[in-house]
Amino acid sequence: MIAQIGRLDARERILTTSSMLFSQKGYDATRVNEIAIEANVNKALIYYYFESKEDILNTILASIYKDFSALLQEYSNKLVGKMAAEGYLTLSSGRFVFSDDRSRERFIEGTHKFYGVMVDYSLEHREALRILMIESLKHGSSHDGILKFFHTAEHSPKECARLSIVDKAATSQENVNASLSHYFFFVLLPIISFAAYYDDYKGDKHSLKADFLASLHHLLPLGVM
């Protein structure tokens, strides 16, 4: 890990080192001096790039939020939107209606691949996700943490439509909100929790990941029968 950090530019070293220390020691217990030493940068350089330690944390969390949103948008555009545009699926009374069984299988296969991409990303960034969980659970925390993903979409129709997994087929704001709630509580939150505690598991991690993916494959987006 240290060797990998050494190959990054100064700003990225600061972020990567901060993520590691916040995850290991906790945000509150990590001092800016420690970040400077571990990242092999001058303390003044940290304040050149970031206004404060909180600014570093916000940058880390904003990056995670942005990446999750981008992954969901890609899934929406390349699978859901494409199938809707081609006439293979529509949304009726809050339910997906597929043109035939093959279209339904195509949708399910694509959704399973999306879950796999989300799990791989989360494991790669599990230190940052561990911070995200810790900060989200703090009483009175000024950081929205995990809930930022949900609340931003829930209260902004434009953002909601952009992020919804049914944005190309949804017929009402109510359908979009229901889809986001389902995605957040039954897909995103379990994946984040899995990644955050992954390193604490002492057994066969390969089998653990396979079992977790299998459990996700039993989940279908809201409205799929």
C-alpha cells in the first residue's frame, strides 16, 4: 500500500493516505501531521490543496458518491434505457412489462452484471466506504454520508430522474422514488456494508464474495416480476 501511494502525485497521495488513516484510526483520531508524514508531503502542501481535514473527508466522500452515481447512470442508459427505447420493456402501473421472456432474461442478466460491477468497485474502495459508514452513523454528523445518495435524488426531480434505474421507463415521480428507495435499502446499502467489513472476515474471501453475489442475484429491481 505504501509503495502504491508513493507513485501517486501529491494531491492523490494526500487523499489516498487520508482514506487509509481515516479507515484505520477514525476521522476524529487522525491528525493532519500524520497525513503529511505518511503521504510524504509538507503539511503546508495539504493546506494548499485542501482548506481543512474536513475538506479532505468531503472530497473523499464526494468522489464515492460521484462514482456510484456514474455506475448507476451507465446501467440505466446501457440496459434499461436501451431496452425501453427498443420497445423491449415498458412500465405499467409501477411494473416492468417485457416484450417476451428473452427480454426479461436479458434484463435480469444485465442487472446481475451491474451488481457485480458495484461489488468490485466497492471492494476496491472499501477503505473509503468504511469511512462513509462510520461518518453516516455518527449522531449529529454534518456529513450526509450514505444518505446523501438517497436524499439528493429523493428531493430533486431532475437528479431523481437522472439516477433512477427506471428513468427511461418511469411514468410518475412516485414510481421513481419507490425505485430509488428499493435500490438504496436492498442493493446499495448491503453492498457498502459488505465492502466495509470485508477485511474483518477471516475465512475464505473468494467464497464469501461468491456467496454474497449469489444473494444479490435473488434481488430484482422494483417492479420486475
